[in-house]
Amino acid sequence: MNTELKKRIITSIILFLAAIFCTLINKLIFLIAIFVIAYLCFNEWCNINYKYFSGQFWDYFLIRGFGLLYLLFPFTLGAFFLRGDSFESAILFIIVLCICICSDVGGYVFGKTIGGKKLTKISPNKTFSGSIGSFILSILPIFFI
């Protein structure tokens, strides 16, 4: 097992435990955690997209405006309403999180071990084998449930 994979596994376990804690402990703690994550995602969104625009006011406004719309409504409100008020809805949120994690791990592991033809030029490290592995491992949590 290479160093990069070990680092990803350890980080994923720590973040997953933190997500379970924030989801189950209290809805207010969960909301604060979601806003912190949305803020970090928004900063990353801006950093990635600034290099593609000329730096004029409208470009700045469009990057931030679309970033806020993209992250505020679907991500923040979606996670908040999926979390819900009951313990069962919190468990459902954790299940959805498990499916996302398994999909990501499957894509990485299959893509690195099998390799193969590249999927797209936008993300040059994505392969067909990685996308198939992502699909296969995303089904894994459903069998455990």
C-alpha cells in the first residue's frame, strides 16, 4: 500500500468519524459543521475559477454569485433537510455519506490498480475502470444495510 493511499484512508476515517459525531450529536452542531464545510468549498471554488477569468468586476461577481448559488442551496440546504429532525433521518444521512465515500474509494482504487483508457480531458486522471469501480463500490453499503 503506497503512502498516498494510506494518507487518504486515515484522513477519510477521521473525517467520517467527525461527520458521524456532528450528525448525531445535535442538529445545531450539524448546521454549524455544514456551514464551515460550505465556506471551505466556496473558497476552493473561487480559487479554482479565478484563474479562468480576466479579473474584471463582472467576472468576480459571476464566480462568487454562481458559487454561492451552487453551494448554498443544493449543498447546505440539501444536507440540512436530508439530516431532518429524527434519529432515523440522521442515520439516512450517514448512509448516503457512506455511499459517497465508497464511491470515491472505489474510483480511486480501481483507477490506480487497473488503470486503462482516460475518461475525459477535463480531469486527466479519471479512467473507465475507475468509474466502474466507483459504481461497484457505491453499491457495497446497501448490502451491509
